[in-house]
Amino acid sequence: MKLALRYDMRAPDIGVGSPEQYTAALDHAAWADELGFETVYLAEHHGADDGYCAAPMILGSAILGRTRRLRVHLSALVAVLHHPLRLAEDLAALDLVGGGRLEVTLGLGYRDGEYRMFGVDRRRRVQRLEEIVEVLRQAWTGEEFEFRGERVLVRPRPARPAGPELYIGGSAEASAIRAARIGDGYRPAGSEKDRLYEIYATERKRLGEPVPPRGPVSGPLFLFVSDDPARDWETVAPHVLYTTNANANWARERGVGTTAYRPAAGLADLQTDPNIRVVTPDECVALCEKLGPDTELVFQPLMGGLPLEAGWRSLRLFETDVLPRLVTLGYRPAAQERTGEAA
């Protein structure tokens, strides 16, 4: 069983501001590291008026510095907005900070304003992504190589000889084909993950390449453990509603692909969305049993500027009233399986 945190750092006016959120994210990570969580996912977007995380590598560095085992997974890094050589340097340094605990899902992005903001021609985004993957791999060998007509050398080298694991992200069929050709693995997004992964696996086989192990099965997008769901639905609803609608609206800008975030008009819509769950400890245990041991439970304790005390209340209740029962049933956080530690 895998346990994870996810942050996009949106800080709308209805909730907790950015200064409090960044401090809380580091505290959450330290808590999760001790409990046996495996991953912190950090997203990236630019120019958002709600403070959506624009510097996940900096936040990731702080998280790695506060933890000993927890991995940071940049998911997704809008790679095409970064200079390839600078990205190779930054990711190598970040991997060193974490002692090899960095994973990266590389994405194309899809928001026109972001491309304009960084002077990137959206029409060339696929070529840019392919160049970046090639540059990262060449840069991390430690040898000189040619980049746009110049001989260059990138330092430092990452903690691992081959560098951080590189996944290709996306929510459309073209991303699956692309990932089969250029990535270490594939992390599809949206509501058709299974179909996209099958396309990816089929293409890998056609190319005569091995099919890497599939990523974990995802649990709900938003999971909140509560000793009083009626009370906490009222607390979380404005923040989840904001994020769900904001993400769904952004997804329309793609033109292709899908999203797991569904537009919602209010509390009633959220309560019928299987991806949004406010559950008692008993219900959480039952959900975990239904989902199975290959599932990754992801908590978003700051979603939409959620009050800090509410996010902590959910996390602590999971710690005291859910996780011990899961361990009794034979489920163990993957990080603890690696180290042999008890929960």
C-alpha cells in the first residue's frame, strides 16, 4: 500500500494564504515521513492569480531537506517552459539534496498564457519536450555533448548515475505513444488512465521495448477522514468546490484529453462524486479494503486553501484510527516495507 501527499498550493481568497500553506506543507511532509508515507506530489503552473505552485523544484528541495525517506515527485513539471540545460542542472541538484529521492513526470502544458509568458511557441512544444528528454539524459552522463551547436558540460551530476526517473505525462492518446518512445515510464492523467496505459504498453511492445511496471492505482482525488462527516463536508466543500471547478475549467483549454475533476454546482454534486470522499475511519478502512493493496491513497490537506486545523484533523485521525487497523489487516506503507519499520 502506498501513501502520498499532493500539493498545488492554490490559495484562493476563501482560504489559507500562501505563507501559511508553504509552512504547513513542510510540516505535513515531516509528519508523513515519520509515518511511512512514500511520496509527495508537487504540481506546476504559472501566472495563476490564486498562487498555483510556480516553483515546485524549490518547494521540493525544502521538503527533501525536512525528510529522510519521502520521495518528491514533480507531477507534472511543465518541462517545455524550462531551458533544457538549466533544467538538467536544477534537477541534478535537487536529486542530490534528496539523496536520490526525486522522480519527475514531464508534461507539455496546455495553457496559452503560460507559453506566452515564457516566450515558448506552443506549436513546437512536442519537439521541445523531446529535446529536453535527450538533453537530460546526455547531461547526466557527466560527459561533454553538443547542444544547439555548442559543446557543453553539465554539473553537478545527480545522485544516481542515470539521474531521476523520468516519466511522460498526458491525458491524450498522443502522450501514450510519445511516452512509449522517449520516456522511462508513463503516468497518464485524466479519467481514461487504464485505456491510455494499454495504448502505451502496446506501443512499447511494438517497438520491442520492455514495459516498465505500472504506477500505483489511484484512490480518490480528495480523501478526508472525519469523526463527523456532516460537519466536515460543510468545512471542506467551498475549498474542494473551488479546486474542482478551477481544474475542470483549465482542462477545457487542452482541446484534447480528459480530466478526473468534474464541474460541480455545490455540496450535493461533491457528495455524489466518487473522487471526492469525506469518510469516517470505518469507511476509510472499508474503502482501502475495496481498493486493494496496490492502491495509492493521496491526501490533499491544503486543497483550495483548506483551513490548517481541518487538514491536520483529517491526517491525525488517519494516523490514529485508520492506519493501525490497516496494518492489522496486513497492509503496510511501502516505505515501511523497504525499511522493515513498524507503523
